[in-house]
Amino acid sequence: MTKPKSKKGDKLAEDSGEHGACQSDDARAAANFTDPVNLADIMEAIKSMNGSMNEKFESLESTLSQTLASLSEVTSRVTELERASADYEGRISELEVHCRDWFDTWKSLTSKLDDLEGRSRRQNIKIIGLPEKVEEGRPTQFVADFLVQILGASNFTKPLKIDRAHRTGPVGNARSRPRTMVARLHHYPDKEKILRLARLSSPLMYNDVRILIFPDFTSDVLKQRQAFNDVRKRLREANVRHGLLFPARLLMTHNAVKHVFDSVEKAQAFVDSIIVGENSA
């Protein structure tokens, strides 16, 4: 079929209609954009947002100011502590030097004190096992007579001279062990003779009670001497002549040669060597 031809007038009418519709839409858009109510709402929202942001920035600024103040205070205190620490380090170093000097001095004085105390006891003997009150208030005279009686009068050409004698420790009850009697001999050779006779006459008995007689050592010297007990036991088993020198030195004679040891370890090593050598031979 053949399309009818449009007339020129009809085309112009259509164009003018479309143009008019476009102008109507633009007009309505422009009217909406310039609506005074909508613009006021937008401006109010912007102002509200601006105020909120200002409050947040002010709060942040306040917090930062407080943080900076705290940081400044902490920095100041750290600086003060570092300065004090440096001062303390110097003072502590100085004290350490003084403490080392004082420790050396203390060791020297303690050694001298132990030596003086030990020498002051060198003429003392300890008598263990004597019943309480057997001395009847006259300990000095009793000890002089007791030693001659228990060790044999034939061993003493003249009476023993005792400077003083006394019991040590607190008084116990009837079931307690008798307190130790300490006596000081006036002559040192008498003390050595008494100890030698006590060893040879062991066990000593007095009124059916066993009596022990020992030299009077300080607790420190006694511990040092007791440290050689194991070595001395091995020497006795090996029939090696030996003894202890004051304060705590081991003297032994092996193959007619005398050896002196002030250390338990050295003495132990030497005893091991001679016992192993004799066993291998």
C-alpha cells in the first residue's frame, strides 16, 4: 500500500507541539529549583551540620589539649627520673666500691677475731658427761683433782694448776644431759698431756658414767676441723699417721715425708693417689 504523504502544515504543527511541551517541562523544573521553601531547608541543614562539626572539632581540640598537657607532664617526669637515675647509678657505683672495701675489711677483722678467740681457748679443755653439781660449788679445785684421779696420779709429777672452770649453757631439768664443763689449764703442756692421756685411756669412766675430754674450739674452727673427718677415717683405715694442726690443717706422714693440707679437696686427692698407688702395687 502506498503511505499517504504528510502535509507540510501537519509537520509544522507537530514540531510546534513538541517544542511547547519541552518549554513546559523546563519551566516546571525552574519553578521547583527556585522554590523558597526547599532552599531554606537546605540552608538550615547546612547550618546544623556546620554547628555539629564545630562542636566535634572543639571537643577534639579540647581532648588534644589535655593529651598534650599530660604528655608534657609525663615528659617532664621522665626527664626528672632519668636525671635521678643517673645520679643513683653514680651513688650506687660508689657504694659498691665502698661495700667491697668494707667486705674485705670485715673478712680481715673476722679472721683476726677468730684467731684471737681461738688462741684464747688454746689452754682450755671441755669435759663432757660430768653429772650436775658433782663439783659442789668448787669447780676449779674439783677439776684439778678429777683429772689426776681419772687419768692416773702417776702421770703427774706435781699438782695441776687450773686457772678457772665453769659449766656452759642453761641449767636443765633432772632428765637433761649434764652441761659441759670448761676448764683452763695454767700451763699449755698440761693441756696437751691431758688430751693425749684421754685418748690413750679411752673410754674414761667416772662413777659408772662415761667421760669425754676434748679441746675447746670455736664453732667455726670446729666446723673446719670436722670437714676432714672423712679423710681422717680413710687415713686410719690405711694406717697412715696423721693429725690436725690448729686451726684446721691436716698433717700426715707418708713414706717418712710430712704433708700439710689446709684444703679438704687437696687432702682427698692426695689420699686417693696414695691409696690407689698402694693397691696397684
